[in-house]
Amino acid sequence: MEYIYGALLLHKLGQPVNEDNLKKVIAATGAQIDEAKVKTLIASLQGVDIAAELENASVLAAAPAQVGEAAPKKEEKKEEKPSESAAGLSALFG
């Protein structure tokens, strides 16, 4: 997660999100740098408009939940009494 947070921090500060800058941010935290994770994250962010993606995430998070049939119904949990549970276990072990 620290790699994603580092990329978001760089974006927020207006710095280029590249390998060198991301390594500097991770190193500043005192964490061990994993070159493979850095390269993978930078490669996956190529061509991605981070600002647009953050805006989409904000819109989805702010959308109210739909009420009605589409909303999953909460099932009431039926609590078993300890004696009923024990009776079931005794049937297993004779």
C-alpha cells in the first residue's frame, strides 16, 4: 500500500509519478524498497489520468445507496443456545 500512497502523494504535490520519485518517497519513510513493486506500479500507471480516476472514485463514494429490492437484505442471526450446540457435537463424537 505504501507504493500507492507514495504515488498519490507525488500526484497531490504536482510531482511526476516516476520510479526515481517514488523510490525517494518510499526511502523517506524508512521502508525497504522493492524494485519489482516500483516498476509494476509505474508501468500500471502509464497512460492513467490519476486526477480523473480520483474524481470517479469520489463520485462513486458519494452516491447514495439504493433502497429497495436491489439492496441486499440483512439476515437476522439466529443464536443457538449452548446446550443445542453441545447436543449437535455429542452426536458427532458419540
